[in-house]
Amino acid sequence: AQTVTQSQPEMSVQEAETVTLSCTYDTSENNYYLFWYKQPPSRQMILVIRQEAYKQQNATENRFSVNFQKAAKSFSLKISDSQLGDTAMYFCAFMGTIGGAQKLVFGQGTRLTINP
Amino acid sequence: NAGVMQNPRHLVRRRGQEARLRCSPMKGHSHVYWYRQLPEEGLKFMVYLQKENIIDESGMPKERFSAEFPKEGPSILRIQQVVRGDSAAYFCASSPTVGVSSYNSPLHFGNGTRLTVT
């Protein structure tokens, strides 16, 4: 079964600093997608960034970028020039074809706090 | 284009009562997923439905829980005889299609229903 592991329950950095959130996953599939979702206190699930496994180039979205290491099954998220509004829970997620049905598998989450 | 709509936003039930959670997917989406989030935990997959079909219910408890997505109307997650351990946030997500092309469309999430069992 696919699993996603986030080994950092909590992280805290100062505003404007760069922070990296770790994520590893386990799968036997070759074709899949990886995602980072942000969940602020409002509970809304907001897609931050996604990566196609067949693409070697790391995805970037403004201040957010990933370091995708397919062989190591690692998918970390880097937030540059962090802002107070980045404070939230961050979830790493895997999507493949599991038993013929496509679904997202989430990690346990990392609570990120940006301090002023 | 309205997003995924879940109601109610908050639901309080006493032990032994029934809870009904509703989810209207985005317009044009025919695939619905339900997830449960316990406090300080990630989202756990429960069930995946297409119109009038349950595709994967491997994450749903065998007893007291059921889900449906009728041809007309919202998807319903029903929890019978609720217990305190059912207290959680329940999220619905939808997607337009399944297949290679759908990898370009991540799931769109609703804002969740927070169920509290007293």
C-alpha cells in the first residue's frame, strides 16, 4: 500500500526566512503525482504545488518549490521569503492508481508557524 | 463556478443519533471522495464514489457508516448511532474524470463538516 510520511510534526521560522518541509513516500508505481496542500485555521484545503513523477524538472510556484528525488522517494517543499500568511498545516499527498481507483493519500502533516 | 459545497459546516449530535453530511461537487464533476480528519492528524481516505456507484470503500468502517452519490442531488455520508470517536472533520472532494487526463486535475476540496458527538 502507498504510504506518505512527514517526519516533522512542527516547524517554526522567522518571517522572510526560508524553510523546507520534508516528505517521503512509498510506492511500487512508476506513474503518479505528488502534491503539497496547505490547511490554514479555516480548515480549507488549498493546493500549493504539484509534481508529475515522469517530469525530472522540479515544480515551482512563486515562492514555493519542490525538491523531487524519485529514486529516493523524497518530495520536500521549500518556502522562500516566508510570510505570516504561510502559517498553516502543510500536507504532502500522493496520487496514483490504487486498485484501479485513483485517490489521494496524505501524510500526517507539518504545522508551520511563521513568527514576526 | 461554485466550488465543492458541504453542509452543514458544523454538526452536533448526541451519542446514538444519526449524522448526515452532504456534499455537492463542483459543476461537471462526477467523482466524489470522502475523507476524515481527526484532530491534529492528516486526512484519511474513506470512500470514492461515482454517480450511483461506490468505486472504493476500503477506508470506511464496515459498520454504521454508509455513503451514496445518487443520480440527482448531493453525495451523502451517513453515520448511524454516532459515538464520541466519530467526532472529526469530514471533507468531501470532487474531480471531473478518472484516467491519465485527470492527473492534471487535482481533487477540489470542500471546507469540511465538523462533527461533534456529545
